[in-house]
Amino acid sequence: MHLPLEIADLVTKHHTGQLTEPEKAQLNAWITASPANRRLWEQLNDESYIRKQLDTLPDATTTAAAWQRLQTQLPSTRPRIGLRRYAAAAAILVLVGAATLFFLNRPATPPALANNQRVLPAPGMPGTAKARLILGNGSIVELKEDHEQDLTEQDGTQLKSHAAVLSYHNTAAAETPVFNTLQIPRGGEYRVVLPDSSVVWLNASTSLRFPTRFNGDTRNVYLTGEAYFEIAKDKSKPFIVHTDKLAVTVTGTKFNVKAYTDEVYTRTTLVEGGVRLTAGTNNVLLHPGEEGVWEQQHIIVQEAYMEEALAWKNGRFVFRSEPLGSIMRKLSRWYDIDVSFSGAALTELRFTGTIRKYESIQKVLDMLALTQKVQFSIDGKNVAVKKI
């Protein structure tokens, strides 16, 4: 029986008392939509049924140990709510199939450190806000969330980095703009407010090259990696995102572009407005809710799964029947790890699930391993994937 990821998230929120009124209405609508949905809902609230289902997994000993590990994570307060939280997640794990996984919900942001305590990064810890800015003269500035900086480019443009956001302000006219490059390393993320007030969220292992001011008839930027754009409207001056495979042209809109060099596909997902994709003789127009995928010299337009496409920006991982090879590439970028597989066939195993991205890599891999399909070993920054 299939449980949509969005509904699975609502089920878990119900058991933790975190549902908003609109979410309650959405969950109730799903429950009453069919007898099958209502039966599944009743099962997700029956702890004895859940325990019986857990006992049917292939390895009862491992399952029992996993159940015990989950219980040890429960807070000492509100034990019944905590138990139901993990019971719901475990039930969904069973009901959607052996190769499908629903991960536990976690806080969307890492917990604050008491007394401003600073902890050095450790292998396998989630990414943080950090970036490297290459100025027009070639000098390099390291940007960090807790380090505020004010800079002046050679053309007079004022730059400010504060709270993980780099912003540009033009105070004087200049005939020739200067190009800057913002590089996000593995284990990093950052945001930039461009000279036209467009805002760009940058994912790990991403590079964005752009001018300090947009002169001329177009606004051109150059992307490698993944970024989410909210473009300031200017119909007289189109905004163009250039990637290795295609160009994305807009006048004012919201969209996501995924263009990693180690991925087969270049993917553009449109949230709002309209965009035009151009690659050679290929020229297509996207509408909200659609995505254009560059594949084998063609642009394919299809329905977009927003929860999956925008997950990284919203502080989580979402996998929808995704090959393990693709999953591990995402994890390697965010956790700054190197991954090896004992066999090529492992990269094609598919998983479905969601988890907050601020967990340690160990916790993410533990959840994947609960499917009894693969096992992981960690040695510093190296993660080995083996078949069980």
C-alpha cells in the first residue's frame, strides 16, 4: 500500500502535535477520500499492529535492535507521543515496501549551542553556511555565517556578507562591470542578493559567476551545480542563467536549476512565472508546476514534484524512487564525504523517503540500512556501501 510522502509527513506531525489547522484539514481530506486510506490511518494508530508488522521484516533480530535504538532516542518527557511518532514512521516503513523508507522528522535547523560554544567540524557532520568569493582582481574572500564582512569592489560596488547572505549595492555608475564568482564547497550553502535585487540560494558544490552590475540589454549569470532563483521583475532586461547544457531565460519568476557536472540530467523546475529553455535548436517554454530535463540532446517537459525538487532549499532530503547512486552523490556533497560501492548494481537500488538534512551522516545511513538492503561503514570521510 502506497503512502504519499506529503501525507506521511502529516501523519508524523499528527503524532507529535505539530499539525497546523490547514494541515489538519488536508490530513482529514485524505483519510475520508477512500476506505483504504481510513484503514491505513487506523493501522498507523495501532501500536500492537505496528509491532506485529515490524516482526515480519526479514531479520527479526536486527529489527528488534533497530526498534530499541529508536526507543532510546525518545525524550523523557511526553513518552507516549514520542512512541507514537516513531511507531508511525516504522509502520510507514513496513507498509510502503521493503525497498521504501520513510525517515523520521527532525528539526529543520541545527540546535543552537549554549553559551556560544563553537564546535570544530567533524567528518560526516551536516553542511554549514560557508562560501568562497573570488573578486574581480582574483583575490579570494572566505565567507562564513558568523563572520560579517564589508567589501568594496574595484568598480565601486559595495558588498556585504551577513548571516549567510552576500548582498551587492551599486552606489556609483560604472561603464564596465566586474565579474565575481561565488563558490560553495562540499558541505556548504549560501545565499546571494544580486545587484538587481534578485535572490539566489546556492546548494553545496555550486559555483555562480555574475557581474557586479547588469549593464546592457540582458542580465547574465553562469551556473554550475544547483541554485534556486527568485528573479526581480524587469521585462525590458531578461535574466539568463547559463549552464553547461542549456540557458534559462526569464523576466521575473521563481525556479530551481540543477546542473551538476557529475549528473546525467540538467533539470529546471518552475515554481512561479514562466521560463524559456534553450539548448541548440531546442527551445521550450515551461509553465508553473513543470520541469524541463535535458537528456540525450533533447529537452523533455514533464510534471514537477516540488517537494523533491526544492527539498534541499527547505532543509531536507526527499527521495522518490531514487537510485542509491544518486542519493549518495547528494549526501557526498552535503556531508563532504567520499563514497565507494562494492558493486555497480548497488547504485541502482531505489529508495523513497524524507529526512531533515541537518542530521549526521551516521543517522541518515542508519535509516537507509533499516531496509535490510545495504550496509554502510564509515572511516573518517570515506563511506563504503556493501550489499547485505
